[in-house]
Amino acid sequence: MPVAGAVTGAAVRRVLARLVGRRGAPRRWRSANGAEFIREVLQQWLPEAGAEALPVASASPWENGFIESFPRRFRDEFWERAAFESVADAHAKGKWFQREYNTIRPRRALDYKTPKEFSDECDRGLHGQPPQDGNG
């Protein structure tokens, strides 16, 4: 997702559509109850894409603990440690953080691979994903 003051359901749907086009639709999609995830456009689109929408129950963030922890990590590791001179500076620094987070830092949950390494393995047909034919 791009750095933005707000994220709309339509913007989330566009990102998900790119992912579904690349990897196929998941059977189920667990999401938080933020406004961008409960918009009618997204709730209607998920079944059309072949995924069952499974929103987290209200006031139950433990149902989606890993994802619920990301905003805290992002705030602690990025927003509270960086100074921004302008919106453009925030965009540039956000891109740097995204690259570092996805390509340099391995995750225990991904068998100590970076998200990029894990994604590349998925593209090669590992982890239960069909191999990509190079058009995705």
C-alpha cells in the first residue's frame, strides 16, 4: 500500500486484486474491522474473487494477533524514529522502510527467510502455491 493519509476499501481491493492475479485467491480472508476492510466494495468483491470473508469479531484483536501487532511495530520502528520534512520525504522514507522490512529482515514465522525470499519460493511452486509462469 502506498503511504497515504487514509486508505479506502477500493484501494485495498486494487491491491488484493493484484495479489489474487499473481497467486490466486485464498479460500478464506481474515481481516481487521478497520473502515478500509469493511467497506461494501471489499465485502462484495471477496466472494467474487473466490475467497470467504472472515472479519475479526469486534473488540477481539487476539483473533488476528500477528496483523494487529504490525501497526504497533510500524509505529515503534518507523514513525517514532524518523523525522519527516515533507509528505514527499515521508513517502521516500516509507519506501526505504518497506524495502528493508521485506528484503533484509528474516522472519521466524517464514522459517527465517525474508518476505521477499518466501514470496520468491511461492512463485517457484513451493509452500503449496502453483508455480508462476512468468506472466504474473
